Amino acid sequence: QVQLVESGGGLVQAGGSLRLSCVASGSIFRNIFRINTMAWYRQAPGKQRELVASITSGGVTDYSDSVKGRFTISRDNAKNTLYLQMNSLKPEDTAVYYCNGSPNTWEWGQGTQVIVSS
């Protein structure tokens, strides 16, 4: 069974920071996590889910233009945990944030809500 549990969201003022975490559980998935590219996605109200950052098993990262220079993705394979450090947050970053594989995804978790006030 695959389970992804996101946490760390909240309400923050524009210019602030948040750090999101995602723990992957399930005995088989813990091994899969280590060798897969993982990613953070977000879905704003009324919009499609979009990929914002990804990281390969070897640590190579990629970002969407909208978050480049402000967000940093990282992973701790020993803890089966994915992180997203978000700095200089903007109101347009408001969304529910999810983690999952990339490009192949597993069952989506509940996500964690990020609200950035202006």
C-alpha cells in the first residue's frame, strides 16, 4: 500500500516562508521512493494541478519558472521524506500542495494547504 502524507502548510504573509514535508510509507513503497524521481505539485482553486519542483534519485532538481529562485526541493532517502522550502511567498502561491512521483504517480495524498495573504 502506498501512502503519501504531506504536512507543513499554513497561513503566512507575503514574503514569508514555509517548509513542507512529505513522508512516504508502505513497506514496498519505501524502496520505490529511493529510486524514483519525486515531485511537489500544487492545485489552486479553480485551476489544474501543476508540477512545481522535482528531484531525481541522484539529487538533480528542476523547478517551474513561477517558483525558480524561491523554492528548494530536497529529499532524505533514509527517512523516505521529501521537502519543499518555500521562501519569498506570494499570494499566487496559495494552493493545496501535494507530493508524488514524476512522471508516474501513485495514489494522491490529502495534500497540505498553503495560504499566502497579501
